[in-house]
Amino acid sequence: MLESDARGADGAARHEGVDRAGRKILVVDDEANARSALVALLEEDGYQVRSAPDGFKALGVLGSWHCDVLLTDLRMPVMDGLELIRKAKEQRPELPCIVMTAFGTVENAVEAMKLGADDYLTKPLNFDAVEMVIGRCIERMEMKRELTVLRAERDRKKQRTRLLGTSAPILEIHKLIDQVATSRATVLIGGESGTGKELVARLIHEKSSRADKPFIRLHCAALSESLLESELFGHERGSFTGATARRTGRFEDADGGTLFLDEIGEVPLSIQVKLLRFLQQREFERVGSNKTISVDVRIVAATNRDLEAEVRAGRFREDFYYRLNVINIKTPPLRARRSDVAMLVRHFVARFADENSKAITEITPETIEALEAYDWPGNVRELENIIERAVVLAEHDRIEPRHLPPSLGRASIATREDIHIPGSTLAQLERFAILKTHEATGGNTAETAHMLDVSVRKIQYKLKEYSSI
């Protein structure tokens, strides 16, 4: 039997997170009336449904029909639900199985879950609960499939760089990469630490005609001035103490390819002069040599500093800045692309689960919700570290909010404390969206309007309105 529920005439209370189109459910119950009522309601909800009166006949259906969820009564003649689940799991270990049981025998449902069931429902059934449990099982199944795909992709012999995300800022980055990759123009990548500037540089290289040539990376902030000069341009034997042999620099190593200069804002003024000469003339000399060397190298540089401010402060050459800044790409902070967080989380879980030999198959919705609510001052790099920690701390096959740092949970709550759904008006939601997006874009009104798909005039009007509150 099904309990009456509060969906209303139009069936509004649905489990909206599940795409029902094409989803197949096998209902197994020896009570004909209860079985037909459940089938009718599930079909009304958009599922493809078949049914069987006992476990033996259900196995016959499973042999010829690839369903997405098995929903079975616990107590049945011929073959009960426990035996059916055991045999179904032998055929398809990944098949989500849900048991239905009378309220007084919940301990039997717990036993069924120990034997392989994924969830249980108590009779009389409440259809809202049925929808929720089925939706949860399908989401878990999809997550397992996605994790499997990610592992398979990572196992490919030739792994290309991936900049994950489907948010508007990331799609814009991909568009820019495609536009500039085929040129030889110098590219300057700006953005906060941990936003993937090196990934962008690698993608530019991989999509260019230089893809089969070297991609050489140098972290400019990690070396002293003298060592940086030698690393870049090479040196001759005896040119300084410890130079016991000639050495080629990164420019020669990258000949025909791309040289990625990370943290270019940290380069001393004396080295900036030599880099400027290369950008102008495509030539240089090794330290301790008068011989001019010409190479074919494309420069891609990155910085988390405001180079225009550095120019005004006299710490960065203006002419060098303009030579670098031919093409400018700005990587967005993670707080400006929250819709990408779930995809990044699944990617990192698959990676670290493999590295730590763990079979993580589920990330709870509450965990994703907490991660999406956090502001990520350390951006993707911080997310990567937190997911590695969660994978290591996970005792079983799923990641829960308790595996996240306590500070993250507190910050997530603080971020959302003024907004309640239900409970907030549309005006409150609009104000929250505009102010948070404006903050994430660093106060850029045009970018805020673009991300929210409204006019710049409306953003300006609303910001003026909010400032007067």
C-alpha cells in the first residue's frame, strides 16, 4: 500500500535532481494491488517500469532487461528479497537495490543492506520518500560511473592537459586559448594563486603548432638574480664560481617550443632588460659569452601581481610590461565559478582514491553543498589539498562533511547565513547574487553583468541602490 502524500494535484513535490527520462525500474512485490499502484505512480513520474511477483521471476526480467534500479519487497514466496538481491548483485554488482519492508521489521532491512542493498523503505510507502530514495540511488550510480570514466581517462598513455569546468568564465578561457594558440604572440596570464595559470599555459602550447616541441617551465621567484640569469640564458665554463662546464639555458632547451615563465612579477629589473631584448630581437648571449644565439621560442608568462601597479611603483619596467602583455588572459578565482566545484571534486576524488588505493564511490550531497558554499581563498589548489585530505581520512567508500576541515564548514555556514531557501524573497536572492558576483570579479561591473546575463546599467543601478541601504 501507498500512504497518501502531500504532492498536490500537479505532483509538485518531486525529486528534481534526477533526470527520469529513460530510467528503468524493476518493481518486485507479491502483493498485486501494491505492486500495480507503485508501477502506475512511477510511470506517471516518467520512469520506465516493469514488475514481477517474486524473486525468481524478477531474475528472468533482469536477464533480458537492463534496469537502473531494483525495488523489491523483503518477504515474498518462492524467493525472498534478500536472495534476489544476492543473485542480482552476482549478475550486476553495480545495480542499485532498494528493499521495502514493514515498519516492524526494520532490522531485517538493515540486514539486507549488509548483504548488498543500497537503501530501504518502510511500508506503507510514502511516495515522496520513494522518489527521494530512488533519486539518491541513481545519483550514486551516476557518480560511480563518472568516477570510473575519470579513472579510465587518467590511465591513457598520452594524457593531455585538462582545464575542467563548464562555467561561463572557464568557457571564455577556452575560447581565448583557441584564439591565441595558433599565433606566436606573447601571452600574459594573470590571476590569483591556485587558479590554474600553468594549465592555461600548457593548453596554449598543446593546441599550437609547437605541441610536439618542448614545453619548458621556470619558476622565476625560486631563484636568486645570478642563478635566474644562468637558468634562462645558460653560461660558459668559468663564467662564475662553480661554473665548471658550459650549460645551456631554458631558452635553448625550449627552442621550437614554449617557455613558461611563472611569477614573472618577481624578476629583477636587470633580468627584465635581457628578457625585453629577447622579446624584441629573439636573441641573447650566455653568461660569460659574447656569442649571440637566436632561438625560436614563444613566451607565455604568469603572475598573481598587479603589474600595472608594479610599473607605477618602479618595480617593473613599463616597456617590458607592454611587450609581455600582447595577449592578456585572466584566470577566474574558484568563488567566481562555483558551478564547477562538483566536477573538480569528483576529478580529485578519482585521482587521490587511485593514488591511495581506496575505492571511493560516493561523495555525499551535503559534502558537495559545503564545498560549493565556501569562498576558496586558495582557489583550486586549496580544493585539491582538502580533497586529498578527505580521501585519506575516509574510512569506507564515501566522503562526508566530517572528512572536511572544521574551518571550512564554519566558513560555509557564514557565507550563507543571510540567505534561506525557502525563506528569502526574490529581491534578497537578487541582492545576494549581485553583491557576491561583484565581489568575486574584483568590483568589475561589466564582468558582473556578463556573468549574471543582465545589462551593465542594471548592475550599476542596483549597486547604487544597495549602497544607500
